[in-house]
Amino acid sequence: MARGITTALNNKLIAPSVELFVAVELMFDTAPLRIWSGTSDKIINGNTYTGTGSLLDVSGMEESDGLSSPGANITLSGVDTGIISIAIQEPYQNRLCRIFLGSGDDFFEVFSGFMDVMTIEDTGDTCTVGLSVESRLILLDRMVPLRYTQETQNSLYPGDTFFSYVAGLQDRKIDWEMGED
């Protein structure tokens, strides 16, 4: 059984026919946007997800065995003006995105990452919003602006003197004696 999948969901997945759904949670500043591939509302983790039917498409997710950071692409077609205004007005980059896969009432999180680039295509008849999402592993590629110095330590923990002893230890010779057992 794959990681994160409950026994009940695993049993559904190995059945001769299975009806899967995908759900997306986008954590915007004003309010989260929660949508799923069904037609009515669905409760997942105590939150209500609005059904979009076949208008929601999630692609690009892949499992990797290394520390690569594959992302995902979310496309929502036939979008109403409320979602368009969120896409235009809300700051969205680096906001959390979670994607769930499930069947019936059983589900598991297949992807968690950060919103990156949003595109809007308005043809007059229909409007499509596309969103690329980066994996959380992308954080491993970003530099952390901290140094192992007394100044950085004091900015994080005022009054801590841990690094004040480093200069005195730098050239100190320490004799290690191995005792006999």
C-alpha cells in the first residue's frame, strides 16, 4: 500500500472500477478557495469544497525518488467573475496550495506546494485560469539569509551568548584521551 493511503481508499483503488475525484485548496489572503471535480459541495477535512465538475483539471504531478521538486498545473475553465477578481486582485505567489485525490469519502493529500504563476485567458465566450504550483521542496534551493554569528543569534534570541565563545574555541587544541573498557 502506498504512503498516506488508508486501507479503505486502497481497497477502492484496487476495485475493478473506481470513481476518483481531485480537490484543490488555494490559501489566498482574504479567504481560501476550495474546489473539487464533483458537481455539488463536498466536505474534506471539515472544509466545504465547491463542485466544478469537468471544469477543473490538475496535471503535471509526478512522484520522484530524489530531491527534485516537480510542480503541478491547475486549470479552471468557464470561470465566474468572482474567481477572476480573486485572480486579478489577490496576491497569490508563495501562498499554500494543497491537492487531494480520493474516492467517495476517502481521500489523501497528493501534493502540497506554493502558488507560482497565474495566467488568465479570456476569449469572450469563456474564461480559463491556469495556475502553476511549485513543490515545497523548492525551499531547499532558496538561500536562508542567516549566518552563524553572534549578531544573527541575538536577532533571533536576544541575550543569548552562545556564539560569543566560538572565537575562543577556534584555535584551541583539545586532547582526547580514549579510556580502556
